[in-house]
Amino acid sequence: TTTTTTTTTTTTTVAAATAQASAQASATRIERARPVRRRVTAATAMAMGDGSAYRGRFLSAQEAYALDQDLLAGVGCEKQSLEALMRRAGAQAGRVVVERAGEALGHKMFCVLCGPGNNGGDGLVLAVTLARAALEGVNVKVWYPKGPGSSALYAMLKAECEAETNIEFVDEAFVVDALERHVNSHDSAANVTCFVDALFGFSFKGDVREPFIDVMNCLTAATNGACADADERALYTVAIDIPSGWNVDGCDADGGKLAFMPNLLISLTAPKRCCATLDDPAKARHWRMKRMAQTHVVAGTFLTDAMCDKYGLHDVPLRVDSTIDFAPVDLSKRLD
């Protein structure tokens, strides 16, 4: 009886150990199959964004809209207001412009071009960020042709711009003249030297319409032809989220037209699908496209791990609790 009991106990123990080992192995396989979750610190972000190939996804217009709706509704994150999102995006993108254009290149004369939607709201916040930057003699012009309309939020952001003594709202004639001076190489020394495009965001579709046509034509001319090789200290252009006039889900401007190709593209939250072809030789028709890929920056600390799981954005080097506002993300090595 004793022998039988011992044998039974030993068999039970071995079976239990085997079952435990099997369960651990199964758990390990499941864990390996899950997306990698990263706590992105400043050092990690710089390492990911400096020389590393971007292997993450590029958001379509529909996905970018859905992600914004998740932020507003608190799906996979803490619920936030549109004002809070706009203030964070605009201020963090503004600090990129301060560092890249102001501190690095010495620009002091800025013109922020604001559209009628959320991208324009980001631009108003960005303008205030520039005006308050520690740049000696900084001066900011704002073109906001549609104005705030019936939006109380946009009206408040516009009023905040008006309260800054070094911000001036200008008309279309001023912007066209300022850009044409660069295009025609006439008296550009005392002119606006940095233009920030906050006209149209990821929801833009179709053709550019009035009152934006002339300004967009001048902005495009200022980044093509002889202006394409302009010294970045004399003329510097920045696009917020996507370059205005681009097909958000495609390559660049439709129909083989000349495209606006800024010196710096700041993606908000994550790169959009149009960025996926910046380094594709079959679609990127100009060397400035590749430079845009190399100088590309992501700004906006909105993503949680749950949102990265949902949208496949674990390679974006910013999180809601990151200790930095933006990080360089080189898209030019994506095809290596």
C-alpha cells in the first residue's frame, strides 16, 4: 500500500510540474505574440528618432480622424477636450519651429498661415508660442482669412494672438508680396523669412479653393525652381501635420502638379499615409522630398500603449507621459 501511494504521489507531482511548465511555455508564446509596449523616455525617443529606420504605420485620413475621436471620447486614454488637444499640439509644434528655425537658423520674422479648421487652430496656438519664445526681436505675422466664424474656441485663440504685442494679423496681399519677394529675389533681407503652413490638415480633400489659391501658388513656387536651393537662413518653410494641398492618402499633389515641399514637416501624433512615399524613387520626384523625410519630426504627446496597440504605432517615439515634446523620426531609411 505504501509503495502504491508513493508511486501515485510521484506521478501526480510529475504531472503537475509538466502542466505548470506547459502553462508557462504557453504564456511565454502569448506574451511574445503581443505588441511590444515601450515606456518612451527622452533618451529612448532620441535614439529611436536619430538614425533609426521608421518601421511603423502611416495613418490614413480615416484612421487619423478615428484616433482624434478616441482622444476626445477617452477610448484607450484619458478623455480630453478639443481645446486641450489643440493647445498641446500647437505649443509642441511651436517649440519645434523655435528650435529648428529660430535657434538653429536665426529666424526672427515668422508668418503663420492659418486655415479654417483644427489645423488653423493649431497654428494660432503655435503663433503665440513663437511670440513668447526667447528669440531676440521675434516678430510674428498671422494670416487667418476665414477667421473664427461661429467657433468660441477659435475666437478665444485669435484673441490670445491679438493680445501679444509682437503678433500682427495681415491680409492676403501682405503674404503674397512677402512670398513673391523670395521667388523674385527682390529685397528679401528685411522680409518674413520663415513661413509656417497651418492651412489644411488630414481632412483636406479636393482642390484648393478661394481665398487660399494665390497664397498656395506662391508657397509652392517658393519651394520649387530656383527657390528650391535657397539658403535655409534666408527662406525656411514648415508644414504642420501634412503639407497643404497634398493628397493625405497618396503621394503629393494630385495630377502631377507642382507640390509644396517644405523644409520641415512636423507630423502631429504620427506620420500620415502621404509620408510613406517620401523616399520612394518611383514617386518622390524631387530631392526636397527625400530631405523632408530626413528632417521629419513628430510632435504631440497623445499616444497611450492601448492606442498604439489599436493603431499599430509602437514605433512612434512619443507617449502621453513622455518627458519631451517632439522627436526626429527619419523616414528616408524606411525602404532599406
